[in-house]
Amino acid sequence: MNNPYFILKPLPCIGITMGDPAGIGPEIIAMALADRQVYEVCRPVVLGDSAVLSAAVSRIGQNAPERLPDAVFINRISAPAEAQGKPGVIDLIPLSDLGSEAIEPGKPVVAGGKAMVDYILRAVDMAVQGEIQGMVTAPISKVLMHEAGYKYDGHTQLIAQRTNAKDYVMMLAGAKLRVVLVTIHCALKTVPDLLDREGIYQTIMITAQALKADLGFSSPRLAVAALNPHAGEEGLFGTEEQEMITPAISQARQQGIDVEGPFPADTLFHQAAAGRFEAVVAMYHDQGLIPLKLLHFSDAVNVTLGLPIIRTSVDHGTAYDIAGTGRADPSSLKAAIVMATEMAKNRGLNP
């Protein structure tokens, strides 16, 4: 360390969007950035609202002072390059001026909805331009997004359009289990009609590539869940396995992917959590997320695979019912920050 030619590489800069100002986003950001370990792996920069964040810090200090062990100073900056990146300081790029009086925790307003989308769009642009090495998103309201004039199903579709990404999938990840979804937010009765061989194949391929490039697995092992009970029981309980899922798996194997299945879902997740597979490709939302959240209710991370930028997120909603109380758990946000940092390093992205 005394070598004069030894130069420490700067830590990755990670942009954190505030989410809905009326949700728990501001307070979990304040609590997550009170953890000194976050600053050991990255330089976090918040994109949000100064008055709202200041009010959140003040409320936590009153309601849950143990969540903020040290004094917190909000450093207003205009660009990520100005970030101090040191504990006790929250570097904030203020993109809205809502005023703490206009935003009451638990009571979303359209102005807040427009602001939360602005935070996301600015972070995407910064990531594309290389000003930040990854983005982490606090929770938003899909209803509020629609009321603000943005007709998307959520973060993922908005970010994909902004980055011109065509093939992308959602992964939920914890230390024991990683799950990727072929279909996401749709009625259960529509799932069989939405599935096709190409979509399942693309999900497998995107997952395998991301596990290598972003998460550092040299030879990832994947498993694919069946749609029907007992994997269809040779067509007795459904033919999707024979017609779509098995052919997609075979096609991926021909491309050198280590993937097995389709496995009955009622036994697969136990094997995956025990370490047999690095990820499971699930056919629909609840099939994958029920076991994931059973194991990782507080610390799971939502990752969008297949994007040209790095984006991770918390695995929970705005929690309006506890917003402003100091009871929110920042574990998922901290995990999302750490994962975004790891992905940036694996991609070789430098500040």
C-alpha cells in the first residue's frame, strides 16, 4: 500500500431512484445509506427530491433513531462526478421540487407520479451515457404511473423502451434461489396462450448469458419448471411440456447451455435452493415468486436481464400503509445496491 505507483480504482457509481415520494422509497434509501458497508463497494447517488428526502431523514430520526446511527447530511449535486461517496453524506441530484408539505407519506399524488418517472428516465440516460455504472430503483406505483400519463406495466417495460431493448427478462434473486419468469404480470388463465417455444428458449438463453456476464458464473446450471402438475404426466394433465417446453430446452442445449427439465414445480425449487442449479426458469409469476419469497422475503433483488445497462430493484412495493413510520426494512434495497455493484464489476464498467 506504500507503493507510490499503487492506485486504487474508483468505486462504481450507482444511481438510486427515489420511487414514489409518498411510498417507503425515501426512508429505505436513507436507512440503506446509513450503512457504512454500502460505501465500501460503491459511490451511491440518489435521484429524487431534496425536501422529501430531508423529511424522511427527520422522521426516521424521530421514529426509529436506531436506523440512523450517525448524523446524515444531504449533499445536493448536479452530476454523479460531484459525489463525495462517503458515509454520513447522501449525495443527491434533485430532479423535482415537490416540497415536503405537498407529499404526505402514504398518500400518493399525480405530481409525485410524474416525478418518480422523471427519476427513472434520468437514471437510464445517465447509465447509457456512462455517468453511472448501474441503476437501482426504489418502489413505484403502477397505478400512479398510469395516472401520470405513462401507460406501462412497470419499471421494466419503461426502461426497456428507453434503452431500445427487445429481449429482456425479469429475475428475482436471493442467496439461495434465483428465479427467472417467462411470463410476468398477466392473468393466470392467459398464461398457456402466452407461452411459446421461442419465448421459453429466449428466456433460457438470456438467463444463461446474464449469469455468465453479470453474475460471474462460468458454467451456470439452469432448470426449467413445467407448467402442469407432474410435468403434464405425458400429456395426461396438459401438453405444453411436450409441445413447447421440452423443444425449447433441447434447442438451448444445442447451443451449449447446461439446462435441464421440465421438472415438476412442486419438487424443483427444493433442489434449486439446495444448490443443484444456479437459476430456475419458471413459466409464470406466482410459480416462481412464491418459493422465492418464502426464502427471501426481505432480501430478494429484482434484476432485469438482457438490458444494455445494469438495473436492479427492490422486491417489494410502495408499502403506503407503513410509509413514514420508520418500520420499513431496507434489506432488499441494500442487496440491490450490492448486486448492481457486482454486475458493474463483472461487466468491467469503470467510472
